[in-house]
Amino acid sequence: MISIEEIHSEKEFLQFVKFPNELYKNNPYYVPAIIKEELSAITRKENPVYKNADAAFFLAKQNGKIVGRVAAIINFIEINDQRKPKVRFGWLDMVDNIEVTKALIETVISYGKKHQLSFIEGPVGFSQMDKAGMLTQGFEELNTMITWYNAPYYPIHLKKLGFEDGATWVEYKIDIPDTIRPKVVKVSEIIQQRYGLKLLRFKSTKEIVPHVNKMFELLNKTYSTLQTFVPIQQYQIEHYKKKYIPFVNPKYITCVTNSEGKIVAFSIIMPSFSKALQKAKGKLFPFGFLHILKAQRYNDTAAFYLIGVDPEYQNKGVVALIFKEMNEVFLANGIKKVETNPELIENKAIQALWKDYKSVQHKQRQTFKKHF
């Protein structure tokens, strides 16, 4: 007998967050999230996203044992401003039993019907800045801190339950050359002079903070035409500052400004924390933070977290400046490989950035949707 229980207590939320750690405890590709951060992301008093969203969280149990979890989410900006009558599902994890998956999904659908919605899509979080997409290729690749990992049976279950394909994301692994290509240097110099562009470099996280709001404004502008886009609100920006700034190595942040001092492009790259998080096992204390600190300073792999380019400058070669700058940083810090964040498959402008480098698409993920 499978039962679905909505959770309310601190103990239950902790069980909700820790369930995948138990499910994937022997999986070498799974990367545990930091438990405190996960709790913060879903707790009303911690995450300001609830100003424009609502959610309910559920655990599936069988014979008294937790066998699955899911979140049912409503983003009111998406529903009221974008006119999408969608209930989101996220944080979906379950054992390989389609009856468990069915019970969890039906619970989310019931939540959606209660709010007069007509279709379900996921896995996604509350907004554009949260994790999104179910892994459909790359199950034997190390996960990252900004994506969900799942076993191959997840998408099989959803297909059997009548879901169709939604958005698709691709991810790339890029080899960093030992030298900066002369072509990149030359193009960078030409572009910089032609458009009066300057590079902003940072020595400390304190120097970055004054520019973060402008970066998010540019991010909204960069991705506004994509199918999954929901504008990022100011209070969410403040939340993400607090959440991610501690992980940032200032040397890995690049901004490009025009002659008026306006940011027209930026990239946020972080050293890969995957192996460090595996060692930390979801806890910063007593020793987890040491693994994080070590990964910040000594690492041969980096991850593209965010990249934004003003549409006015997207076809003017501005990205060449960012790549030249980051190439120099990579060479100075022993970075040999870079992994991209998930990119929507139709976002050809971003994927074109990797064409001059040795790269391979090593992962793919997608959402699944169903009308009810």
C-alpha cells in the first residue's frame, strides 16, 4: 500500500531533503546538495520566492518506509502575467516502482486542479534560477551542484504515465587549450577597439556585489525570449546573492562594459564543487566547508554557471573578450576542463560559443508535460 503525505514539520522537511542521499548513496555520479541550502530553498521563512509562488511538499511511503518525494509548485507570475495555467513539479525522486511515481504525480495534478490549472510540467523549481530538467542522457557523468541527478527509469516512468516532451537542455564538456589561440586574441582586440569596450576584473567578492543587480537585469534581457523564461524578481536577486556569493572565486567573474560604463556581457564561472560535495555528504560542518574551500582554490575543472550578453551585442563578437579573459584565468590556475550549465536546445547563440573549442555534448535533460 502506497500512501502520500503532505509534510509540515521540520523533521519531515529534513526527511524530504535527505531522501535522495539515501536513494543514491552507492551511486558514484550523484552529488549531494548541501542540506542546509536545500532546506532554505523550500522553506517559506527562508526563500522570498513565496511572495509570488506557492508550494506543497509530499512524501510517498510504503510499509512505513519513505519511497519517494515531490513538490507541487505554482508560480503566480507565470500564471497571471504569462497566462500559463501550469502546475509545476520538482524535487521528484522515487524508487523504481511506477506505482510510486504515479501516486506522486497524481498528487501534484490534484493540487493543480484545486487551483484551476490545466497542465503539469517538470521537473522544475520555483523560477528561472532553480534547477530544471530530468536527465535523459549522461547517467554515467558526474552531476553538478546546479542540476538534479536521476536514474534512467525516471523518464521511462513518465512516458508510461502519458507525459510528452517539454523543454530540452544540453550540456557540454570543453577542453581548455594549453595556449590562447592567436585568432581569439586578435578578434578580442578588434572588438574591444571597435565598440569601445572594457573588461572589469575583480579581486574580492566585495568588489562584485555592487554589480550583481546589473548582471541579473542583463540576464532577464538575455533570456526573455526563451520558452521557460519567468522574470527574476529583485527580492529573488537578493536571495541568490546570499546563496551563491560564498561559492564565488572573484577571479572567475568577468564583466564587459561599453563606453558609457554599462555592463553588456558577463560570465560567472565557478570551480567544480562536485567532488567536494560528494566528500562533504551534504554537510558543511564539521569538515565539509574545508572540501569546498579546497575546491575553490585547487581545481582542474570549472563550471560555466551563468553567461549573459545584451541582445544588442550578441552578434558583435563580444563573447570573444570573455573567452580570452577566462582562458588566461584558466591557464594561470591549472583549469583543464570546463562544463557548461544546461542550455536550452533552441538557444543556438549560446551553443555557438563552443564551436571553436574541442567540446562534446555529454548530457541532455528535459521537462515532461501533460494536460489534465
